Amino acid sequence: MKVIPGTSLGYQPSDGYTAGNGTFMKDDMIYASKLGAVNVIKNIVSIGSVVDTKMRLFLGKIVKINASKATITIYVDFDNQKLALDVNLLEKDSGRDNLLQYFKLGDILQIRLLSNIYDENVYCTTIGSDVGVVLANCSDCFAKLSIVSQDSMFCSSCKNIEKRKCVFAS
Ligand SMILES: [Zn+2]
């Protein structure tokens, strides 16, 4: 059985079951605390990964950003449903100290996962030429920007040039 966080797993400690990795207990019932598949071994209930998603590419949208942190919502296929998942951008090795100089709220990015979608905290990166902003709107007139280089986008309607970390294969 594949579950999402918060799913009641139907096992009760009072029946002899123990809450293992990826689960929590509430009102004498074991619940999933992360995405994954349910395993019951020797009455220990845990949640395991379904498939390895590390290093995979996903499209997502920046839903929260400040100078040092950004949250990107990606959509993942899970048990025949599309699930929205918030992942954290990890850019400390990129030289991009102030994220606000390279990304803006609402930008659509291609990202590479650094963790599995089944982990408690999921991290991603835009280090590499195949990851970064793919779609963004002009800050001045809100028209769609076009990518012109790995670090700039151009607005053909108001001629504004904006700095972004873009997907760019030269
Ligand atoms: Zn513009």
C-alpha cells in the first residue's frame, strides 16, 4: 500500500504494533509521516521509499523566496495521483549568495532533486546548465521573458533585461 503523509495505516499499538521509521502515533493509531510504501515486519510498521527519485529533473514553481532560501512546488506522480510537493532549493555551492538576484517569486524552474521525494525534507539544486529558470515574467510589464543567456532574460515588449539563473545549453 502506498500512502501520503497523514494517512492512518490501520495498525494500533494496543494490538501489538510498533510505530517505526516514517510513522507517528496519535490516539492509539499509527499514521504515515512521509510519502512511501507501508512495510510491516515483525509487527513494526514503517514507510519505505517506492523508487529512487534522486537526481531526477522536475518542473516546479517558486512559491516562497528570500535571500537565502527558496521553496519550489513540484508535482510528482504517486500511486496514479499527482501530488504537490514543496522542495527546498540548496544553492550553497553555486556562488549565488543572494537568491533574490537570480530568481523571483512565481518563476518556473527545472530543478534536479538532491534527495528522494520520500525523504522528510526534500532538497533540489539549479547547479548545471540543464537546470534553472525556464519561464518567467517581466518585473516591469509582466510579459513573458525569453532566455538570452545562462544568466539573463529579455522582455520583447518593454525591452527590459533581467538577471536570472536560466536553463541554457550553449
Ligand atoms: Zn517587460
